[in-house]
Amino acid sequence: MFYMFFADGFEEVEAIAALDVIRRAEIEIESVGIGSKQVTGSHGITVICDKTEDEIGFSDKLEGIILPGGMPGTKNLQNNPKVNAFIDYCNEKELYICAICAAPMIPGSKGLLSGKKAVCFPGFEEYLEGAVLSDDYVCTDGKFITAKGMGSAVNFGLAIVSAVKGEKFSAALKDTLQCS
């Protein structure tokens, strides 16, 4: 099971496209609103999340977390103690930590990407402390999956699917989505 955290100012396409791909793969995932179930993205689109951060906890079922980018959404996630507790928990338990756009700066600023191949939205590289920066749009290095931005949101979701269900399953799903 995955938690995808939504904070006010999140990038809508990054979150919803990846969430949709993961649900199509029938991987258990819950959207988690920071502060409220109702969260508004950086472009004024409001979504209703499955739960709030006060309604979730650590579980043996947890496979990882997903952090969408966008501003100020990324900063709002970075400043949230519960999100940070989940990042630390996932790192300690070697669970997936997935982040797209500006959001890789969150685990990057904690030094968690040091020595890992990673990518982020251009201009946020300085926050990926010690990371091996890539030109790819989506990078998987162990339990860390990072992506550049909105244009790579579907492939970011597919990378998560590939990590959990395998490349063959992800490739078959990709064919149904009609994406490159």
C-alpha cells in the first residue's frame, strides 16, 4: 500500500496522473490531504483526498510514499512533521520513496539521495545533496523513484508500477494508456 501526500499548492497533473496509473495497476494507494481532505493545487483545482494525515499511521502493509511537486505544495509537504516521519520511516524500513518535480528536494535535503541516481525539476538540483544527477525524465535507484515534472507524470506512475509489479506488467499497462 502507498500513501500519496497532497498539500495545498501541489501540481495537479503530477499527482492525479500518477495516482490514476497506480490505481489502474490495482496497487493499493490512498491519497492523503495535509490539513484537510480538501486540497487545492497550484493551478486552482481542488481535490478531495481519501484521508487526512491524522487518519493514517505506520503499517506493515505500507510499501512506500509518493510526493507530488508543485509550489508551494512541495514546501508545504517539506514543512509537515507527519510527512517527514513517513519519509524517515520508509527510509529506515527500505520502502519506496517516490517524488516528482520539486519534491525530490525533500528527501534530497535530508541527504537520502546521496550516491543515488536522481532527477528533479530543473533548478532544484542543489537540494539533491550528493545525488548522481541524471538527464532522464524518470529515475529508479533502489527504493527511490524520482521524476522531472508534469510531462513525465504518467511515466513516473509507470515506474512505480514497474517497481511493484514488474516491467512486463508495467509495459502492458503502458500499451493500454497509449503513451510514449
